[in-house]
Amino acid sequence: MRDSLGWLTPIFPYDKVSAGLVTSLSFLEMRDRMFLKIEGLAKRFEGLKALEGIDLILEKGEVHSLIGPNGAGKTTFFNCITGMLSPTSGRIVFGSKEITGLKPFQITRCGIARTFQNIRLFSEMTVLENVMVGRYIQTARPLVRTFVGALFKGRNFCNQENDLQDKARQLLDFVGLSRHHKRLSRHLAYGDQRRLEIARALASDPMLLLLDEPAAGMNPQETQALMSLIGKIRERGVTPFLIEHNMQMVMGISDHIIVLDHGEKIAEGDAAAVQQNPRVIEAYLGAQASTPDAKAASTTAKNPPSC
Ligand SMILES: Nc1ncnc2c1ncn2[C@@H]1O[C@H](COP(=O)(O)OP(=O)(O)OP(=O)(O)O)[C@@H](O)[C@H]1O
Ligand SMILES: [Mg+2]
């Protein structure tokens, strides 16, 4: 940064001024990169504290992963971000807009899309139609016009439908499902259904894509293909944020890992930092972590945070 600002030195000859400028430019760059900011997020279900005091900043363009034992609050966290649940307290800011408490479709329009832990496709629609549904949210056409257009097949309606189909076909190509476009979604293999959900989420042109256990039920080849798909999604300018229990995948693709346990954030950082964090080891292995056998157990315990 300092080198790239060298040409400014004659204009701002004083070190202090240029140092100040560098600092404020770095601040602006940082502000530009951090696009999801969460402050003091809490969610209670009656007496149960599913989330408590979560602060988090996500930067654009990195692969973020959220991990933690079963019941840690990961899906609840995604549900709060996407408006499926209203947080009990706290703030969620996306870009420069506060999105706390907005409805799911409003949050999708702000640029956040998601997939679900339990696949939610329109089982009686074709693969292509499922992706087109994801695109409708961006067309923002009033319901009455849609209805009248569909009834009389007006020119505008047909043009828009063709555009939707083109875009949906491109996305199916992107996730590798083109050849299945005419099939009913319920006839797809499980791993393909997960990729179809990703295509449908991408159809809304998100900036942030939340994936809740995208590798669940996939075989090693499918998981490998999913990892490269997530890389391609990032290259498209969409920031992936995934919940995953497959540690090999998480450690292999994540720039930033956040660990939840009992609704609290207990660690965050890169793969190496998270794997060595004693609180993380404790959360996954419990009391075993302090025994000499803990290391051996870490290779066999369910979902330990190592690759
Ligand atoms: N709608 C709800 N009503 C009541 N309790 C809920 C609700 N949703 C989640 N919970 C509870 O909140 C806690 C966190 O659940 P959550 O589904 O977020 O965990 P998770 O980390 O996604 O777990 P998993 O890895 O098993 O998917 C659990 O104790 C769960 O039973
Ligand atoms: Mg979950």
C-alpha cells in the first residue's frame, strides 16, 4: 500500500500527512471489505439460550465457515441472518444497511441467499423451474402483472420468461446439472439436489451465500466437486459462508473459521489457529481433551476439528 502511494509523496511532502492518508485509505479499504457486521446477537427459545452475545465481522471475498458440535446454534445463526427468525437482541448490518428483523424476501433482495440443512426444493417442479423460482425475487414484478401476463402471454411477459430461462440454464451449467434440466427435482440424486439448491440460491444474484451443511450426504467425489464449486462461486464475486461438519472440507477451503459452542462464539481464525485452540478441542472432545488419549481420540471422535 505504502509503495503504491509513492507518487503522492511530492503532493503531500510531510510524512505525517502521508502516514495519516495511508491509515485512512487502509480504513476505507477495510470498511469496503467488511460487509457483514453482527453485534451482540442473541436468540432465546423460551428458557433456552440458542445464541448469546455473538459479535462477528465477515470480509468480502473470503470463504467463511461456521463450525461447532450438534446443537451449538449454527442453523439458528443463519436463520437470524436470513430473517427466518427474529433475534432476541443484537444488530445485523449488511453493507451499509441494517437488516435486523427484515423479512426473508427483503434480505434476499439486499443480496443474501441461502440453502437449507434439510433440502427444501419444489419437488413437483422441474430442475429448471426450481432455479427460475429463485430468479423471480429479482424481477420484482407485481403479482397482478405477473398473473395478467401469464394469462395472455404478453410480449413483455414472454421476453422476461425467456431471460429467466436463459439465466437458469447458465446456472445449471455452472453447477453441472444442465443435462437434468427437464427432470423433476425429486428424482435427482441427493448430492445433485444439494447443488440444485445452490443454483437456485445463486439465481437471486447474491453477494453473500449461506450454505447450511452443503456436503451432508455426499460421497468423497461429490464433496471434492463441491469444494471446487465453492471456489468458483467465490471467483464469481459471491462470498461463501458455510456451516459444515466435514472438517477436511472446512480446513481445506476456509480462510476464516468461526466456532460456536452452546450458542457462544468460542474461537475464530484460520484453520491452524482454530485446530490448536484449547476451547475448540474441549468443545469437540469434552473432558477427554485433557487426557493423554485425547490426541488419539481426536482422529476418531465425531467431527473433530482437524484434517
Ligand atoms: N425453532 C426452535 N424452537 C425451539 N428450539 C430451537 C428451535 N430451533 C433450534 N432450537 C434449539 O436451539 C439449539 C440450537 O439449534 P441449531 O439447530 O441452531 O443447532 P446446530 O448447531 O445447527 O446443530 P446441528 O449441527 O445439529 O444442525 C438446539 O438446542 C435446538 O434444539
Ligand atoms: Mg444445523
